[in-house]
Amino acid sequence: MKRDMIIGFVFLLTVISSVLGADDIYFLNSMSQTLSHYDTQTSELDNSFCELGLTTGSAPNKMTENDGILYAVITYENSIQKINADTGESLGYIYLENSSTPNDILIVDGFAYITGNNSYKLYKVNLNTEEVVTDVEVGTAPEGVFLVGTELWVANAGYDIGSGVYEPGSVSVVNPENMEVVRTVSTGINPRNGMLINDMVHVACSGDFGSNPGRVDIIDPDEMEAETVLELGGTPSSVGLFDGRVYIGHNYPSNMHVYDAESYDVLASPENGYFAGGTEFGFSGELLYIIDPGDYVSPSWCRIYNTTDYSLVDEFSIGVGATDVLVVPSGSSSDDDVVEIVNEFTNYPNPFNPTTTISFSLTTEVTESTEIEIYNGKGQMIKSFPIISSPHSLITSVTWNGSDQNNNPVSSGIYFAILKSGDQQIASHKMILMK
């Protein structure tokens, strides 16, 4: 298992890919029921990487990745489709209860947490047995689920399908161990997702697509109420962080806001005309990949922007009705090479708060400079540790205190420790920070 964990994330970087990021990017196309794959290292695009769902109109929605397997939510089939992230081969389905209409999925420590939009539940699935362990009732029409410290936050959109009216929005705070709702937080109308940023939770609320425009509620997780409300308008639905800036994707019409993570000053808005699209997005290196589903009849578009000046770098068409994008570190080194070089690469404790020790052992002489780089879930490097090599088998460790290169504390979430020798990435290890 340790060997599989190491080789699952190994890859080589060229000079170009060290800047742009050697990542696999996946696009979930709901209307065409396909998964597109884009290799940032080769610029190769495969719009037929995998077919999603078993029946027409099954509405694939969101996805995530764990240990080389993609998990795609198939909403109207009440299932999660498993896909080999390297080959696109479908590996089967995990089924929830009938009429649950799952929406979003989050994987933490071997368990998948899935929102049931129609059942008003959060499900806990054991990924080893592929069975639902338990579930808990949350609010009306739950959509996004995200991690804040050791707790799961579930965004309850509040849409009553019977009346066609949005109820007041809320977030259910769930203990993942016993699956109990420990608190409920009031939000703006139609909360869709959120993210912990600088010890505050930014929740994107889409509004009712009518007289109540969207906004972002910035919630103090200790006080459990909004400290600041950003009246952005539009339909905020997704949240991301890059280089001290918060990115907000709008659902319809598809567009983006960007604001400073500390001052909340708006740096870019739909009125500026920087972005075309932005429903969902991801980061690879210094580049921003956004999706524009358009009219949900014609092919969607991915547009690539420079995060420095928001200039358009490239664009290409993907499948119809794109609803999600996922950036995953890619692997290109052979298994044999890894086994020869790396004996062990791990961290303890894991999950951790706020400090963990990252240790590794090399089985051969290292002649080039060696370092450990830490990346967040968006593919951004946030910290690096230089390592002094020896002419013998190298056994060493570094301690990470959960801060970035500027010694600012980072938020809870999934991080990757990358072991690098010269230009070669020789091992990677997933870590979970829980505050």
C-alpha cells in the first residue's frame, strides 16, 4: 500500500512544466455525459476520455479524486461512478438510496461524504466496502460539502421543488465521526459551496435568480454568524484561493469575481470583462482554468488565464454542459525507478493540527539538490524545504507547522508533499490539515 501511495503521484517536470504545472485536468460534461481529459504537459485533449452514467439524462454533476480513482456523482442514477484516472476505464458504481439525487462529494480519510439534494441528507460511504455507513438529515436541498477544521459544512440551497420557492439559506455543520449536526448557520439565499480562508468561511450564495441577487457570506466559525457580507450580485456558486486572492465563480450567467483575501477589495468583476466563463475553475501552476458551459446545447469551453494580469492564454472546446473541473497532479515516471530511489515517504501525525513531521528515506545516492515542496489542493506550491543529501542512504525529516512561505497559517484541507531531486519529482504524499 505504501508503494502504491508513493508511485501514484510521481511525475517528471521539464522547465516549462515547472512553471505551468504538470497536471491532469478533468472536465465533467453533464449534458453529453462525458469526461474530458487535458494533459498540461503535452497539451493533449481527449473529449472522449470516459462515458458517464448508464442511461440518457442521468445528469453527472461533480467529481473528486482519491488514490488514482475519479469519483463522479451521477445525480439521476443515485450513484457514484468510479473511473481509472490514468486510462478512463469505468470501474463500477457505488449506489445510494433511491431518489437521493446526489450533488457533491468530498473524500476524507477513506470515507466519501455525499450530499443528497432530494433526500435532504448527507451520506457517509466507506470506500473500502463501497457501502453507505450512515446518513444524517441536514437542511433543504443540500448541494456543496466542504471541510472546515475537523467538521463538514453542508450548504443547504433551500429550494423547495414543490413550491418552486427558495427558503432561507443555511449551512449544516456536521461531525464526520458520529454524523450528527452540531450547529446550523444562517446564510444568504441559495448557498452553493464554501471554503475556509484565513480562519473565516467564505460561502457563495447564488440568490434566487430573480429579485434577490447573489452574495458571499464571510462567516466566523467561532461565532457562527456572518461577519461580512459581500453584495457581489450575480450568482456566486464556487470559491477558490490563489496567491492571496479569492476567486468566485458565477453559475448563470457564467462569470467571475476576484477579491483580496484580507481586505475584501474587489480586484476583478464581470463588469471588467476579464473572464468569459467561470462557473467552475481550477489552478495549475500560475494558470487559471475556467469552464463556460454556454447554452448547454453547444460544446462548452475551457479558457486558460494568466493569474497575474488575467490575460487569456488559450482556449479549447470540451463536452456539452460542463459542470465541474478537477486538477490532479499527474505521474510519468516508471514504477521501477521510484522503487530504486524511494524507500519511504510519509508524515506523522496525519491528519494533523497544526504541526506534522514529514520523513523520507532514499535507497541510493542523491547527487543533485533535494527538497520537499508542499502544494495545496489547487496545485499551488505554498512551502519548500531544502534537504542536505549524503553519499549514503538518506534518512531525514522536516517539520511543517502548517504555514506558507511567508509564515502565514494556511487553511484546513488536503495538501501534497512533493519530494524533488533536481528537476525530478520522485515521490508525493497526501496530507490532511484539520484545524
